[in-house]
Amino acid sequence: MFAVIRTGGKQYRVAAEDVIKVDKVKADPGEIVEFREVLVVGGDSVTLGAPTVAGATVAGEVLEQGRGPKIIAFKKRRRKNSRRKRGHRQEFTLIRVTEILTDGAKPTKTAAPKTATAEPATTERAAAPATPAADASVETEARAVSKPGKARAKPAAKPKAAGKAKKK
């Protein structure tokens, strides 16, 4: 079963367990949100709305609130010494569609169980013996890894090719 919903001035085709990125919706991660503007409900039989399908809703769980990549709007008027640089990051909400409801049914208010957090992995420092010499070697290794440009040697210079013979 699928549905076409409208939110944030855009339309999205969704099915159960789809993850969609929509314009910001006021809800915290883990909450259930309902989309009441359902334009089409499809499956065995397709129901078109005029403009929306009566009694149809789409329920989803908010996974994350975030911001998109920075977009730079740079304007320059040549020969006028006029420049303007503006940045913008569009806010979005990541939503997992939990169910598509028809005939005025209410969504289940239980959010999907959160995954258990794994225990942090042991670091090399914790696994290494607690001697000052071992600590110093781990620190120098960490410095070498963190600054790869300084640790690498420059490639050897190529020998210059012999000049071409001049024609007489």
C-alpha cells in the first residue's frame, strides 16, 4: 500500500517503513506525527482525493531534526565594487513512515523501540600496559596518524630529461 502526502508545499510518495526527508516539522525525535493531507491512497484499488482523501492519514516517527548543506548565494555587480555573500542551511526532519491509515483510524501511539547503544570499544591506550614508555609510544603513534602530511616524506625529484637536439 502506498500514499501521496503533501507537507511543506511538496508532495511525497510513501509506503510503510519508508524514510523520507521533509521540510522541518515541529516534533522531537521519537515522537509520532500525522500527515492529514493525503492526496492519493493506492494498493489493490486506488483512491484519488478531491483535493484530499477523506479519513486518510499517514503516521510516521521522527528520527532526526537536522540542517542541510550550506548554500552560498554570492552576488557581484561588476565594475561597481559591490559584492554580497549570504549563506543558508535548510532545516529538515527525517521521518520513518510507520503506517498508512484509512477510514478515520487512529495511529498507534507507540514509537519504534530505540536500538540499544553498544558499549564503547576499548582504545589502544586502555589495552596497553600502564608504563610510561608504552604511553609515550602510543602518543607518538597518535601524533603521526593525526598529521599525515608531516609524517610522509616528499617524493624524490624527477631527473630532468636531456634537451632535444637542435636542427641545423
